Amino acid sequence: MFNKGSKIYAIITGVCPKCHEESMYTNKNPYAITQLFSMHEKCSNCNTKYKIEPSFFYGSMYVSYGVGIAFAVAAFVISYLILNCSLNVAIISIVASQIVFYPIIVRLSRNIWINIFIKYNKSLAKKD
């Protein structure tokens, strides 16, 4: 399920969606805020161009809404239902989770978006 060759592997790790060999990002750390959106132009292994067209990743904003909602629901469930905090604390935990996990939400959304359009090709993967 999380092995090389699966969509989930590419989404979680942020590797090239076609060959799963190289990170799409110039800095793998999403918390390097100044480089959050900085991506390689193309994969050095299979030459897949990441920005398929100008403004391609604007579509990931729609995905980020859903991913953000998932994080907010998780924060609410953990704080309000599991830890039995007050509703005010639950709301604060939702806001805090959105702020703390913003870089991860952005990267996950971009990874999901590009993986919708590009399929894995096993023949392009490096042989070990």
C-alpha cells in the first residue's frame, strides 16, 4: 500500500509521480517556508515536467480545502471528543492545527493534484 509504485507512496513522499525516484521539491522539508512552493522544473530521472501548464497547481487549491477540512475534523475529534476539552478549546485547536500544518497541507494538496494527472510507469524507475 505504501510501497514504491502506489499513488499513496507518491503523495506522502512527494516524489515524481511517474518514476517515484526524485523529490519534486528543491527542499524536502515543508517547514522551510521560503522554499515551500519551490519545485524542480522536471524530474532528473524521467524528464517528467512537473508544471504541466502555466498555473497548473492553482487546481491544488481545491484539494487543499478538502485536506484542510480533514485536518480540522481530526483536531476537533481529538480535542473535543477524545480529550473532552471545552468547545472553545476545540475551536482553538482547529485554528492551531491549520496554522501548524499549513505547509504539510500545501504539499499534500500539490502531491494529490499532480498524481491525479500523471500515472506511475514502472519501466522508468531505476533498477536496484
